[in-house]
Amino acid sequence: MSKARSAPVRAAFIHLALIAYTLVALFPVFLTLVNSFKSRSAIFSQPMALPTPSTFSLIGYQTVLQQGDFVGYFQNSLIVTVASIALVLLFGAMAAFALSEYRFRGNTLMGLYLALGIMIPIRLGTVAILQGMVAAGLVNTLTSLILVYTAQGLPLAIFILSEFMRTVSDDLKSAGRIDGLSEYAIFFRLVLPLVRPAMATVAVFTMIPIWNDLWFPLILAPGESTKTVTLGAQMFIGQFVTNWNAVLSALSLAILPVMVLYVIFSRQLIRGITSGAVK
Amino acid sequence: MSDTEIADIETVPVKRPTRWHIAVFLAPAFLVYTAVMILPLIETLRLSLFNIVEGQLAFVGLSNFKVLFGDPRLSADFWNALRNNVIFFIIHMLVQNPVGIAIAAMLSLPGLRFAAFYRSAIFVPTLLSFVIVGFIWKLILSPIWGIAPSLMDLVGLKWAFAPWLGKAETALIAVSLISVWQYVGIPMMLIYAALLNIPDEVLEAAECDGITGWSQFWKIKLPLILPSIGIVSVLTFVGNFNAFDLVYTVQGALAGPNGSTDILGTLLYRTFFGFQNQMGDRSMGATIAAVMFLIILAGVALYLFVIQRRMRRYQF
């Protein structure tokens, strides 16, 4: 077969396969969003149709906003996620700087020790974590979640950031030292601004598992005032299993923030993965 | 451990003042990581050797493990969960990773239009929380709503529909495939990155030798991305043997029907916290966590010391 004829055919097949899989990936999300805006009877009679003026209804969203304290859950998730990311980035960058900049005895050992957590999930220590949080009086506080997520995010953050910090030019740091900058000033004023792209990558990687986690909120902070969105949605669904309008609306509300963040950060995230940040 | 101990590590024989700033830089990360992650892990492993004897916590050696592996009531649950977890992992390796590699191979073809769109769209499920994913699929596969049967009717397969999640024989496969659907994005992205890193000269040389299309993928690209496939496999292993959320959201803590979707994570949750009329048991919970730890450690060690060492790496 001549090359000129086979290439478009092959491209068509590839597009067909990719479109098919894209539909598989997006269809469930589409289904949820569309049906959350429909009346109860329309959800069942024409599940795949777009809402029309006669089937449009916001009853589900009204139920969600009246019954569950979703604004509060959202606020909790936001506080936990933002605080954890801030701590992971600050502590992670400081440790990564120490490991990549200075030669000291135990450097490699410390690096390996801090990297252990990349492979060993923190969840396996839950029994003792809960015990420790009870002893410290931190059960049902957002602080307990922030501490756990900070510890969980640090290993990968230190690993990625120290790779990046090795690429910062030595001349720049030497110039800073000659000018009499302290080591702290070199870190905060010279190095940190230069690794900002890597910090953004780490922030996105850290954020997704924290926002979506169900295990630790369920165990450490199941109280009404400390519920995160993920746990709140799970509990809400459990209570309203048969109220499909409410369930679909709650799911849509839980999808929304993730999608907004993805649209904002997707380029950063994909660039981070494809530039080899996680290898 | 405290700051002074870290400072000890760095007192270099070369005569210079103790460089306190190194300790200051390392201390916060070291302290949080050690206090919240490493010490609890060690404490959990230690607790697995203790149990309550006559109302007192006492050292019992390996007897918790004996109970877990041999006691008629608990061991049946444990072996069931372990077997299900192995099947869960095998399905991921057989479906998730090949599909991810196939999509990545298609996306990385030069000059493919809309590649960025496909890539972003296929990654969407990976970002969603288990609560969302679990519940959406539960609704889709539910015979009450009828989305799945009516879609299958379109392609003439309505007869093949069954309430998969509700039947003990198919529930585990259905849950595994939902998890595959969610996580296909990760192998896709990592393999895609590896494929982009193959230098053009290598591919051009292959084309000059007449190796194109399929044979180029099998003979040139696949051997070059083997290290990435190794990383994807070990990530899948760790993730699968630590999984909990999806089974919990789809089938509940009991991992029904009839324990057919019970995996180690859900067993740990039930044993540790108790459910319905069973009391929570801290020692047995710690024992299950210790077994999970050893399984994951064995898998990671096998990868680091055997597979990764033998794998040929190509330097460009």
C-alpha cells in the first residue's frame, strides 16, 4: 500500500479510538451534570437528554443547600488543603535546599529517609496516628488533618524540589555569599523565586490526593463542624440515597471545584508530569 | 529526635563552625515527617505484637499473626481479602496499564491533531474523588436507572446486562474496572512522557531501516520505555494494596455482596473500627496494617533490587 493512502486511514482509526475513549472518560461526568438540572421524572424517563425548559429543575440543589452544610464543608476542605500545601511547600523547599546545597555527613542517609514515604503509604500508620491524635487532643480538628497531609506530601515534594534545586546555578549563590547574604537570604531571595515552576507542580500533585481523601477525614475528623467536602458528600449521599435530584446535585457540587482547578492548572500539571518531575 | 541530633550528623571533620542553618532548614520537615508518619508506622508495627490479655496490654509475640492466618473466623476474612486484592491488582495490570500505554502511544504520534484535548479529557477521571466516581458508576450500572442496559441495547447487547455490582461473582471485576477507568490517566501520562523523551534520531534511524508503525512500537519504543512501565507497575502495586476508598464508596464498609469485594483496606477499616455488632480491635487492626506494610515493602524491594537492576537502560 502506498504511504500516502495509508497515513490518513491510520490517522482516522487513531482518532476514532481516542474519541471513543474520551467519551468513555467523560460520559459519566456529563451524565451527572446534565441530570442534576432536571426534574425527578425527567431523570428517569430521559436520562440522556439535555434539560429542556419543561424538564429543567433546581430542586436537587435546593435540597442540598438546605440539608447539608456544604458551604461549611467546602470551607473546611479549602482550609485543610491550602494550609497543607503551604506547609508542604515551605518545609519541603527548606529541606530540599539543605539536601541539595550543602555537603554534610548523613546527607544521603537523610535523603533516603525522607524519600521512604514516597513508596510507603502513611495510611498504614493510621492505628497509631489516631492514638497520637487522641493523646494530643486533636481529634475532630482540622489541625490533625493538616498535620497528616503535610507529612504525607513532604517526601515527594522534597524529592522533586531537590532535583530542581540542583539545577540552580552555583555562580549565583556564590555571588550572593560574596555580597554578604546570609544562607537564609540566599534561600528565600535567590533560590526560592527560581524554583517557582517546580513549586507549582508540587502544589498540584499535593492538592489532588488531599482534596479527594476520604480515609483520614472519616477517621480523624468525622464531626459535623470539621467535615470536608468529600466526607460531607459521602455522608449526604448515604442519607439521601433515594433522592436522586439531591444526590446528583451534591455530586455536581463536589465535581465543580476540582474541574475549575484543573482548567486553571492543567497546563502546569501536564508539564510537570511530562517534564519528568515524577520519575 | 531533636534539633541537636540533626546538628550532630553534620559536624564535618573539616574545621569550621557548626552550620546551624542546615539544621534549621531540615528541622521542620524532619520533625513533622518523623512525628506524624514514621513514628506512627513503627508504633503500628510494634502494636501488632501486643494484645489485650486479661484486660492488660501485653506482649504476645507473633500470636496476632497466628490468629490472622489461622483462626477459623478471622483468617477466612483475611485470605478472602488478600485473594480479592491480588485479583484487583492483576486486573489493573492487565487492563489499566496496557490501555494507558496504548493511549499514550497513539497520543505521542507526531502531528496528531487535538492531542492536548484528548490528553486532558482522558485525565479528568483521575482527578475526581472516589465518592464521585463510586456513586456515578453505581447509578450508571444500577438496573433502576437503566442507563447501562439502554446503552447496551443500542449495540444489541441488552441480553448481556446484569446487575454486576450486586452479584458476588462479578462485583469484584466491576469494582476493579471502575478503578481502572479512574486511574488510566496515570500510566497514560507517565508513558506519554517517556515516549516523548525518545530522541528523534533513534526513530529516524529506524525509519531508514524500514521499521515503521507497529513494528517500530514493538521493536524500538517499547524496549525504551520499559523503565517507565516498571515505575507504573510498582505505583499500581502500592496503590492497589493500599486501596480502600472506592470499595467503601461503592459497596460500603462490608464490601458486599457477601464480602466478594473485600480487600485489605476495607478489612483493616472494619477490624480497627468495628462495624454493626463487631467491636473494633486495635491490635488486630495493627496486625493487618503490618501485613499490608510487609506486602508493600516486599513489592517495592522486589522492584528496586531485582527488576530495576536487571532492566537495561539506554542513555542518549
